[in-house]
Amino acid sequence: MIAVLDQAMPNATTSASSSPSATPAPAKKAVPLAAEFPEHLRGQVVPILDFGSQYVQLIARRVREAGVFSILVRPDITIEELAAMQPIGVILSGGPSSVYEKDAPQCDPRLFELGVPVLGICYGMQAACQVLGAKVGKALAREYGRAQVHITDSSDLLAGIPQHTTVWMSHGDQVNPVGASGETEFVALASTPTCPMAAVRHTTKPFYGVQFHPEVTHTPHGIDILSNFLFHICKAKGTWKMSDFLDMQVKSIREQVGDGRVVCGLSGGVDSAVVAALINKAIGKQLTCIFVDNGLLRKHERQFVETTFRDHFDIDLRVIDATDDFMNDLEGITDPQEKRRLIGHRFITVFKETAEALEAGPSEQGQGPRGKDKTTATGTTTDSDLGPRPSSLGPNSSIAFLAQGTLYPDVIESGHGHSGQAANIKLHHNVGGLPEELGFELIEPLRSLFKDEVRKLGEVLGLPEQMVWRHPFPGPGLAVRVLGEVTAAQLDILRDADEILLEEIVANNLYRKTSQVFAVLLPVKAVGVMGDGRTHEQVIAIRAVETQDFMTADWARIPFDVLATISNRIINEVRGVNRVVYDISSKPPATIEWE
């Protein structure tokens, strides 16, 4: 499991105190004490110091997969704060900096006096080695991508690893074990032709380091290396499970919300559904879910959400039609970042208006806060022994909280990682696209998870299979799949093509074998021949990927005959399209969505 400490991100959240009606939540402790952890997890935590790596959560993910409780912490955490957790080991992540540069992040030098094993990865190895007396400088030859390492010591960290194995490198600096004294206290465990210290062990301190990245799939034996550290060196018991994450989040939400009220934006996808179910478990009637029909949905999307949530949840659900507002905002807009920003702002406006209407009391029967259609299903659930549920709200209670299904890939791609050092790949409307004056305090219980982990949590919560395994659908909807300006006519073309695509994927039993499948309408026209005449019409791109964590992805090998059927149907059934192409780009270098 991983919890995230000190989560506030620049421009990502705004305290509820900025809103006149908001009631700030009690301040949370910066660092949890071991006594606050579930009993079976006490003395079993592995903190991960985040130095700004794009893949720090992949480290955390591998730790979770091994059944070990982990907490992501800032790199300058003090030895006293770490000691309060009673860790069995510590991991130092990679990062984009050079340790010898001014203001480069460093760890507390007393870390190695804590008496527990420490594993440094890439930058984390360099930072630790520098503290322990080694020199770090520019490498004679940079290493980016796959490399072959030769293992010279397989007694502990690299036990059971083939003597010659492939690893994933990403560094321009390297460690020279000889310090200012001319002596070394490091033993080389592995090397490459240009990196003599590809893995090291300190002779007197419980420190281990690897210059490569064991957390990525490109290092085939990386999980084995991490398991050696966790179980053979740290003596972890591997007792963590997803239900522990659920219980801790329920308690955390109750502590944060108190007697306040929460609005949760539903999209119809698994992320927001899991958030809604999780928060409903924690606070019941204090939650109102809002589904916004923004005019950017797939065919029948609104009906699916309404039906699913009525059938499977006992939740106060409000359906708001804001199509005109979103389409007006997007008129003439072609820049994808601006699309995401405008959509994010409009969502917040609708949530605020809905919250204000709820604060004011019941509106006209059958009308939402904007005079648009709405559907409401009210109720609450009960739970077990996770502590007392806050009392029901009175009519004057404040709605101070907004819940979102933000995942870690959203956070890191938007440049809002825990360290603040990650690059901005693209704005996600729910992260970098939010207004500075939000007016809500955010609740994002899935912020540290990947998509497949969210699905596991959904199963623990008892969500129906068709919801848990639904392919992701972006918050900005079809606006980021219509490249260029978004118009009603372009949306109609894309909806029709997208529906045909999904029909064929489902009919050929490929839906569960792929991670995400969708159509994109390109802002170009191509010449074609139809009915012996010339056509000059638009192009549909098909995107289908396979991935586990959505941080990396490969294009799906859909059978040619299926692709042929999809192409034939789209061209024949969708007016305005005369060409279909298939996207065979991996992530990276491409992203999954086109915008």
C-alpha cells in the first residue's frame, strides 16, 4: 500500500477557506505515527523518498504488488519523522537533477544512522553515495535505454539474478566510489562496459544502490531485485492487501470531511465510480454525486450512467445538462491544452452552482440548479467497524469538498508529482486544468493508484463487473478526440465511428483483451473514390492499446480481418469519412490520447 504525505500541489487544490461558505477541515499530521497504522502493518512500512522521478509511483506499485505497506514522502524528510514510522527499510527514488548541482534535492545525512536497510535507485543511489563519501560526476558515456550488466556479486541484493542480464538505464552521471581520501567503502555488485558501479553495496552501512531502474518492465528481473531487498534484506512479511487501503481511506475521508458535505463528479468511468462508492461508504448521505452531460459524451453514455447508478448505488445523484455552456466555451478553440483548461473550469462552475442550489434547499420539482433536467436517487449505506459515521446534515451545512477520481498517471503527466520536479506532458482537466480559486477542498483518494489497482479496489467495494472493467473515457470527453475545433457536426461523425468501433471490438471478444480502444477524428481531409466519383472527406484514426499501468503502453495487435471490418463499416455507414487509419505508436514516445 502507499499513502501520500504532504499532498498539496501548486494550482491543484485551493483551500475551502477561499469560499465564504466553506468550513476548513482540521489540519492533518505531516507524518503518521506507527501507532496509527493497522495493527498488522505496524513495523512493516517502507517509506519511499521522492526525488522527482517520472516513475516513483512505479516503485511504490511494485512494493504494493509484493504485499508491502509503503508511504511516499518528500526527500527532505527528517530522521525523526522517518523514525516515527518504525520503518523496516527505506527506498530513494530516481530524479531529473544532478546531485552536484546547486539546490539539488538531498536526503538527511543521518538516514544511514537509522539502522534499517536503504536502497537507492538511479539518482537515489548517487545522492546516497555522495553522502557516504563517494564522488559523483558526469559519465564518460551516457546510458539511456536497455543495457547489459555483468553481475559480480550475487550474495544479497542480486541473489538469483542471471550473471548477464538486461536492465533499463537513464543517467548521464555516475558514481566514482573513490572519495576525497582516495579510499572507497563501496563494493561493486554489477557493472556495464561504461558504468563500473551499476550496482553497489556499502561495506559498513546497510546501503544498497542500483544505477538502473528495477521498477520498470524493461528490467526483466527488476521485481526479483526489489523482492530481494524487501524480503531478504528488510525481512518484510508481505501482509498488505487492497482492503487495507480501503479501510485507511475510509478513516482518512471521515477525518477530513467531519460534518461537511461532499460533491463528487461522476463521469461514468471506473475511476469516478470507485471514488463515489468509497466516499459513500465513508460518509453516506453527506455525499451528492453530480453527472454533467457536457455534450461531449459517447452515444448512450448518459443513459448508461443513470441506469447503472440507479441499479447499483443508493446515492444522491444529480444529472445536469450543461451542453450549451461547454460547446460555447469550446467555440473556435483548437489548442488541446486550452480545451482541457476550459473544460476543467466549466466543470467547476457547474459543481459550484449545483452545490449552491443544494445549500439553498430543494429547487423546483424536477429541476436542477440551472433549470435543466435532473435525476435524483437518494439514500445511504451502512458499513462495519471502521469507526463512527458523522451525523446527518442539517439544512445549513456547508458543501466544502469536491471528490475526484484523479489517478497517478494524471498527476505525473500534468507535472504535479509529489516532489514538484516532474515535467508537464499534458494538462489533465482535473489536475492542471483546475482554476486557482477552486472554492472546494479536494478529496482524491485514488491519487496514488494506477488504473488496474483502481479496478481491484472496485472489486473489493463490490462494484458490478461492467463498471469495473469499462475502458477509460477522458474527462474532457470527445473534445480531445476531435482534433481541432469541436463542433456539433464533428462530434456526430466521431460518435458514429466510435460506436461502430466498439461494437466490433465487443463482438470479436477483444474488449477485455485490450486496455483502451477509441476513435479519433483528424483535422485533415483525404481524397477518395466512392461510386466512381471523387470524394474529399475526413479521416478517422483508430487507437487501441494494451497496458497495465497506463504510464507505458503498446499498441494492440488487433487481427487484420477485424480491422478490415471496422474500416469498411465506418466508411460505408458514417457520412463524411472516406479513410480509416490505425495508430501503431507506443507510449512513450506517444501518449495514449492524441490530445
